[in-house]
Amino acid sequence: MHTTLLVGGISMTPMGNIYPLGKLAIGTKIQIQMPVTETMLCFTQEPRTNAVQPKADNKGLWLKNLTVVKLDDGTVAVQGWPGNGMYTAKHLGEGKVELTFHAIVRFHAEFYYVEDSQIVVFHDLLGSPYTTQMRGLRPIVDYIISLIAGDTLPKATPITDPEVGTVLWYSAARNIGAVVTGTDQHDELVLARVHVTQILGQEGLPVLHAGDTVSWQDTKDLGEGTAFKTELLGVTKVS
């Protein structure tokens, strides 16, 4: 799908899923433009409540407007996730949805346009659709479930023991990801967080992909107040 950016009034077409915009001045207006299509849903997520808000058709376009601002700590940035972009969801059939987050992020004083895409597979568990790939994003699940209404969903299958150090998901727009480090005594996945600042050996904006195998130099205990209990330090992509 063709996406256009207006950055400070200048139109540009992003190439690839990570597109550098360089340093941007405070007050720079950024607009993400995407053509409306009947095969997709487009929506945003309210940062404070996580409520989903469908995007309206604006003369055949879905639009997301952002402004570069100076935060209280002096950092130059745009709004944080999930207010820094918008989602599209495309039904692929057989209980599969391609979910993409189109966003503007900042890393080391440089701005980037990123597209986070994942194939989300919904399963039929006791007659109720669910997915493990979007844990914690219940409002989005509730919204895009309309795409697969009446579809024949695959039955849930047991998860086999994964390789240690396998990336489950990574979001360039959020600058974090989840790495499977093993399974517990109940055969549940043991997950650790990886932050963009801890990814080594890459130029520009570091990024990982689902299925990547990674190693790490050390770990940090995050305590009980977060979704993740552990963060990986000094992470390197192995394959």
C-alpha cells in the first residue's frame, strides 16, 4: 500500500519499513497519508485509555498528524507510543490478520518513519477467538475481530519448547520487543524485554524481527511493576 509523508510541507515516499527523516526542528509538522481501501481497517489508539478510534475517510485518505515538540526534559520528540502513529489491519483469511503500525519515532536525535507489521493468527479456543501474539492489546483484538467474523478459525495447538533467545515480537515504533528465553514448569513461555538501546552491532535505528535468534551479555531485574520481569542487556542478533 502506497504511503506518503508530508514533513514540513515537503512530500516524500518512504522506501522500506524504516525510512530516515534526519534531524527535525521544533514545530515541524508531519502528516502520514494512506489511501483508503475497502480491504483494510484503519484506527488509532488513545494513549491514556488504549481505546480504539476508527479513522475517518478524509477525501480518500487516512491521515495522522504529528508535531515535533520540546519536552520538559529538553528532548525533541513527537508524541510517544501509541499516539505517534496509526494502525492498519488487513484480513488475510483463515483467521489471519496483517496488523501494521505506521509511526514516527526518534532515536539518537534522528527521526524515522517506521512500519511495524506482524501476522496475527486467531485461534478457536472453546468457541471463542483469541490470539497469543497480541497479549495486552485487548481493545485492538476486540476491534479487528470484525474482520474474521464467520471465518473458520484454526484450532489452538500446544506450544512446543522454543529455542532459547528467540524474538517473539519487536516493535520499532515502541523501541521494545519480547524475547523467549525458555519455558516454565507449566510450559508457559518465559519472556524478557529487549530495548532498542541494548541492541548491538547495527547501524542507524536498531531493529529485530520475530524469529530472530539473539544472545545477550547480561540481564536486569525489572521488579513486579512491569509486564516483563527481566530486561536483556547487550543483545546481539545471532541469526
